[in-house]
Amino acid sequence: MSISQRDREHVFERLRSGVVPERGLDAFAVGIERQRAEIGRLLDLAAAGEGVFKFLRGGYGCGKTFMARLSVLDAQARGFATSFVVVSDNDLHFHKFDDVYRKVVQELGTSSCPRGALSDIIDRWIAKVEDALIDGGADENAPDFDHKVRKRIEEDVASLTGGKAPEDLARVLREVFTFKQAGKVREAGALLSWLAGSGNVSASEKKAAGIKGEISSRDAMDYLHGILEVVKAAGYKGLVIVIDEAETILRMRQDVRGKSLNGIRQIIDAADRYKGLLWIFTGTPEFFDTRRGVAGLQPLHDRIYFMNDGGLVTTRQSQLELRPFDKDRLKDVALRLRSLYPHADESFIAKRVPPERIASLVDDVTTGFRGDVGVVPRQFLRRFVNMIDGEAENPKASEPPPKLTVEEERAADGKKPIEYEPEPDDDKGYPVTSVEF
């Protein structure tokens, strides 16, 4: 497939660092056709006005983040806005919906604005509001045209959300338009920061728009509903929100774990109310199957538990399974990457890194991990890129092997993945709590 030189450089620079690229993934996506088709089916449902969710399930090295980022690119290509959020045990707790809202809105992206797209989305929506007024006979040069736009903004927010949007949402959107029309970019930017969940907006800037305080956990999901409707009114098919590395919740204190899992339960229980929104969560089997994780909260486990009926696993259940890499898949990925390498003489790279050498590298890396291919991809790809780089610069160039992660060190030593020390109350599960939204 066609891929720009810039994206080729991006892909290899990210792989050198051992992280998943944000662009160009389609060019070396191998062995995930069924899973990708299922995400495509959910995107079709969201575009048709359904509110849906999916959990990507896989162990370390199965490509969960790759699949999640590829889903974002596929969604943007279909006309969706997206948000990619990585769970942090410091600033993202799912029982605090203002945390969730802030991270989601700050990471909004589109095909034309990969990150921080809230302002661009609102500008596009307001332009459509203006066009609708002009099409209805309003004179854009008339002194009262801006007044009509402000009035229509408030009316449309109420109409799009069924009258359930917080009052400050329409007020802030109206004042953002007013400030921009007056050339007050800083003031408009401050209100956009407030709308994105920032707590660093001054009292004077909020007073100018007639708002007080911050977006609370109680109101945050109503604000998210409003943002979703603005996204669609701006011309996008809907919104895709990826929550990556949900297993981070396992590292939190027991009370916070329970509340966070309850928060996820509330989100998926309310999913059908958010028309055009697709939630994608990624997590390890330990996150889903142990009492420390989802299995410890019975209502959530009952809704999303993984079903394997005699080896027959459907992609349409709540959890979408990603399988570990095997040697053939590693070889296929390497061959595709070889063809993408940003080098003036592609035939030189193909000659110096033939399939036999790739196969030998696969065998060498997998042997080092005692055949546990599941944790190999990151290390293999770094070594593979290093091999190509060495040939491109100097046939004898070499670098020390990349540092292993804790999981990779344990795999290389023949040890099992880290198991968390049980806590006294782990077997009791979590109480079901709710936050109103």
C-alpha cells in the first residue's frame, strides 16, 4: 500500500524506541484480519447511531496497543473523531468521571488534527451553524448576525442533547464564538481549556463567560454527551474512545480498584445512551479473569466475561481475543517492514537482509525467550530495525542489545509473568457502587 516518506520515518523511529507507531500501521498489520473486521462492524454500528463497546483481550506482546491504534486510524479514515487514552494509576481513576472526561477531551483527534482537536471540531460546528443560518436567509453581513449565531448555538445544543446538557456547556460554546469574533484568542482558549476539564482557568476568565467552578464527576458524562453531539454536528460520523492498558488498575489500592471497576461497569451500562460512540478497552487475561480484576466485581464480570465453547470463540462477544505472535507472523511483519524502510536503494536492503537472515533472527530471538513468542515482538522488531539500520549505515555496525522490560527478563529466565501478591480481602470481591451521571 502507499505510505508517505514521513510516515515511513515515523514508523521506524518509533520501533527503534520499542513503542507502537501512531501512523502507518496498516502497512505492516499481519494476522489480525478477523479482529480488524470486527472493529469495522462496530464502527458501522456507531455510524448508524448505536452506542457500543469492546474489550481487547491479550497477554503481553499480543499487540493490544497496536490493534487499538490501528482501530483509531481506521475510525479516522471512516470519518470519526477519536481519543486515545492510556490508563495511569496517578491521574485516571474510573470512578472519577471528571478524570475520564478530561483525558478523553484533551486527547481528541481527527484525520486532519491528530491531537488536541477540540477547538478545530468546535470551529467546524460553528461554521455549519453559520452556513445553516445563511441558507435560511440570514445576512452574514447584518449587524445582528453574530447574535443569531449565538442564539442558534444555544438552541442546537439543547436540541442535540435532548435538553439534558449542562447549562454551562451552551454558555461556554456561545462565549467561545463571541471571543473569537472579537479577536480575543487568549480568552477563547481559556474557555476551551475549561471545557476540556482543566482546573487551571482563572476565576476572572470563568466569570467573563458566566461560569463557576469546574466540571465535576457528577456532570462529566453529561458534558461528554454534549461533546459527542457537537462532534457529530460538526460532520463526523461519531466518536471512538480507546482506553489502553486497563490492567494498570490492578496496581491500584483495593478500594480504588473496586471503584474503578465499578466506573467501567457504569460506562458500559450507559453505552447505548451515547449514540455514535464506540468505547474500546484493552487489558490482559489477568485483568479480566482474576478476582483482583473484573472477576472480583460480579456485575461487570457477568456482562463481559470471555466465552470459549470447546475452542469456538466468536469475535462478536464483549471480549475480542488477540493471539500471541508465532514465528511465521514475525517473519511476515519483518518482510513488510523491510519493504517500507526509508532508504534510497531498496534493492540494497532486500539483498543484505534476505528472508533467510530474517528467519535466523526470529529463531535467535525466540530461542532467547525459550520459545515464548508472546513477549518477543518488541525485542524482535528493535533488533530487526537495528539490523537494517546497520546495513544501511555500515555493514559492520552493531549496537548493544536493547534493555529488556521486567516481563521480558522473566520470560528469558523461564519465569512466569508477575503475579500480584494476594491481599486478605481479594476473595471477597468488590461492593457495587455508583456515581450519578
